[in-house]
Amino acid sequence: ARTGQPASGGRSPHLRGRAPRASGATEPPPALPRAPPPLVLWIDLISGALDAGEKSSTTKGMYNGTENWAQDVFGGCAVGDVRRTRRLVRVAHAVLQRPEGRISAVFDSPAELAGAYDLMENDQVDPEQLAHSLTIFALNRAKQLKCPFVWVPTDGTSVSVTDRARTKGTGRLSNTMFGARGDKVHDALLLDPTGTPLGLAAMTCWQRTQKLARKDHERRDTHDKETQRWLDARAKIRDTIRKHDTSIELHFLHDREADAWPILLDVVEHRDREFTTIRAQWDRRLVQESSPVEESTSKLRAALASSPVQGEYDLELPATPGRAARVAQLVVRSCRVTLDLRDRKHGDHRAADVWALCVQEHDAPEGMKPLEWLLLTTYPLENFEACLLVLQGYSYRWRVEEFHQAWKTAGTDVESTQLHAPDHRARWYLVLAGAAAELLRWKLLSRATPLRPASEVFTEEQLEAVRDMQVDEVVPEGASATAWQVWIALAYLGGWAGSKTRPPGLQIVLRGWQRVHSHMIGLRRRRSRKSSDLSGA
């Protein structure tokens, strides 16, 4: 029988920390300077605030708060005219109710459809203002939840656009002359200490030139490389948040693409006011204290291999097509290092003082590649708890990949857009990105708090529509339902087979929601016709 009970699957790692194997007990180290509270404490505080009823429109789920969400995000957006602002709010509200990549698929009314096209094609609507409104909304959420710090995962991606005639202002997406075409995007999310998205932190779009990259990549200036996009995103987020709130600390999360000397220098330069964690791509040279910078004598991996073990923990790995499920036993090492950063263009060497953290699997099964993470961070790794916090935080970097999935394929289907001009697409991208971040937040909250009353997430009209459409009684008749029961009912309507190991994803739930939303529209129109007939009689 189909039930609305929570599934046991998911990506969140289950950590069970253990003390180092080395013998000899030592006194615990002092509290870290400027260190955020332990992650578990903030999970308890935020959950407690929700249980105590400290809920606002920003902590509600997706559908009950769509109009509030659209108003809260774009109601104060400076687009030159109050009528444009109202139109922007209505467009955002419609997108969250019916997530689609084509404007024509979002609206039924010809007037609303024409108004949406006019808004996206209006040169008076600055995409920078839309992005700013989204950032301020996410920051206000963090302030309402009283987050002492936020995780900021950033990454680059691309949006494919059909442009065979090359009339849409697109750029190349691959390194071949005849590859795919579209727009390049660099974006970032704001996450609370538990890894739940608060909203979009930044998004910039641009188009690559037709000229392929030169082979002498190292000898080009930074502003001629896509490395500059990472620096611009960091600076924009930093400046916006510092301007509106100086109490919230930032902790940037970057993948291996950010392991470049200009970014590392920027990380070190701003270490007094923010933290950054980067997954290392290179086994970099280190500067020895007794040697000048030009005479580096050791490497990063060698320094970590000779450092003491901070501790161990177990990581539950789910089964994948090429890997059986297992519990990996991971060994944690950390040390403070000074990187020797080389500017090949000018032949300069520069020193960068950071912490290095290495996690390696101990006794991996035969034939399996051992797990390994090599991270560079400005967070002080002076004890095992600090190492676990950085590891847990870096695991949230995957949220930006989940956001890209919600933005592209599983949610708003941004790549189906047919808009012709780059600036038109940039405006539409931002509206869809705001909705995609909200969809991802709703998905994660529904899994994290499965017993939350459905009335806090859905309207009574929406709950009745789900009851009308469901085949099995997942959402009970005449009784209170939970948000998770509604999520499961929507998944069944979207074609979910009822897996016992993996919860339904966003794409299949939205497919079910489309059916419920269409049913609701039909009921509204029927009621409208009946009321018109009665008034005419």
C-alpha cells in the first residue's frame, strides 16, 4: 500500500566522529577565534524556532507563500515604474505556480502573456536590479533566522540555446568550432548553517567570443580569463552583504576550478572578515619558513601525509550503478601551510598562508577507488570539531549543483526558452533562478521536517485539489495531513513508483503539481461560470 511516510534515502552524509588513534590524552584546545557555533547547535536552534511558531512568509513552503514570496523578492525592485514592478511580481508569482522555461507555457491569458514578453524585452528593466533584489531577499531571510554565518557555494554553468542561424547573440559553449551555443552563467546561493537554501546570492551572464582560447592560458591577464568571473562574484556578494549587514559572516565554498592563484590571493586578502574553502586541484609547492619564496622545497600532499591524524569518521555511501553501498572509514589530517603561488605571466612568486585538510578512506574494498578530499581553507583547523565543520560545510557545495538541476531540467526548464536577445534572456534567467532556488528550498524542507502540518505549506484549496486527484488516500480525507504526505501524493500523481530507498525528486513532484494546478484552474473557472449564471438569473 502507498503511504505518506518519509523515505530513508537522500544525499546527506551520516557522520560518526571518532578520536584519533594516537595514544595519550590531551587537554581540549581553546575555542576557535571567530568560529561559528557547532553545526548541530544551529540545527537545534533553527528547528526550535520553527517549532516555537516563529514562522513568517519566508519560512513557509512553496505554494502557500507564492504571492508573498514574489512580493517580498521583487516588490521593492527599482525598475523605473511602479507598474513594471507590479508586473514583475505577477510574473514571478505565475512562474512559481507553474514552473516552465517558455513564457508562453506559464500564462493562459493573452494579456498576461503579452505583458510578460514586454517586461522581459524592456530595456528599462536592469538585470542587475533583479539580481540585487534576489540577494537582499536571501539576506533578509538569514537575518530573520538569526544565522550567525551563511555558506556561499558558487559555481559556473552554461545554458544551451538553439541558435542555428546565429541570430540570438549566443556564444560558443565548447572548445570546438562547431560545438553547442548558448550563454555562460556564474551564480551563487546563500545557505543557512544547516545547508538549506535561503535564496540566490548572485548571477551574471555573458557570452564567449568566437575565438578559441589560446594555448598559452597561463600567460594571459586574469581579466582575460574566466577566473575573473569567480573574483567578480565574490566581490559582488561581499559588497552587497557588507553594505546591508555586517554581523553575518560569509563562508564561500568553491570546487577545484577555483584552485587558481588569483582566487587564492583574494581568499587570503579577505580572511579577516570571511572564510573560504576550496577543493584543491593541484599538489602545490610550499614555502618553507627557513627558505625564500623562490626556493620552495616541499609539496602539499607530502606535508599532509606527515601531519598527525586529527580523527576519524564514518561516511555512509549509498549504492550507485558502479558501486555497492558501504560505510567508508575516513581518516582526517590537517596542517597549516604556506603555498607558493606562481604568476607565470610575470614570473612572480607569492606566498599564501592557509590551512590544508585531507580526508582519505582507510581500508577501501578491493577494486574500489578510495575516497579522498583535499581542501584548502582559511577556517582555523585547530581541532577535530573544526575539521568536521569544514567537511560538513563543503558537502553543502553540492547544493549549487542541485540548484542548477532545478533551474535547468528538474524544475523551471530554463534551456527551453526561445527569447532572442541576451539581455532579454538574462532577465528571464533571473526570474526562473529565483523560483528554482525556492523550489529547491521547499524540497529540502519537506524532507527535513516531514511531520510539519500541510496547512503551513498549502492552502485549503490546494489540499482539496490533491484529495480530488489522488488515487490512493495518501492525504487523508477530513483529517489533518503532513507536508510529507502531500509531497508523496504529488509524486504518485507525477508517476513515482514508490521506491523504499530513495525519496521522490523535484521533477516528478512538479509533474504531479502540474496536474493538480490544472485541476484547480478548472474548478475556479467552473465556480466563476456558475456565479455568472446565478447573477444573470
